[in-house]
Amino acid sequence: MGYHDSKLTLIDLRDLVEAHLGKPLAASTHAGLWRCPACSPEHHGLLLVSADEYKCLSGYVCDGGASEWMQNIDQAPDEPLMIGVPA
């Protein structure tokens, strides 16, 4: 899911996270919910991801593991890429 033309590439972050973490624990048409891969099990962190934003709901400073799963983006070197920013 996403939009592509020669000037702009939008990637649905839910697709990236699902490719990395598997199916969400819960999902709606607007967002999905996964266990946060960056938080320890004691923190019970949940990662909320929409098409263009993500946020760890653990209450701790956390990027939701984005540094890991965003490295898996296949992109041509000269192709622009727009992705969401932490909410």
C-alpha cells in the first residue's frame, strides 16, 4: 500500500512494520497496534502505527524500533522517499 510516481514516493508505515514484525495485535482502517520491539517486556510497550506516523505507547523514550525496520526499505538511490515522523 502506498503511492508512487516519478516525483514522490509515499510508503505506508504499517506495511513496513508488518513486514518486520508480522500481523498487528489489532488494526483498524487508520492504524495498527504491535508489541514494541524496542521496549523490554516489563515495559509492556505497544507500538501504534498509522500510514505516516508511529508512536510507542510505553511512556518511555523510545523510537519504536524504527531504526531497525526502516533499514529494510528497498529504494533506488536517486528516488525520493517520504516517510512519517514520530508523533
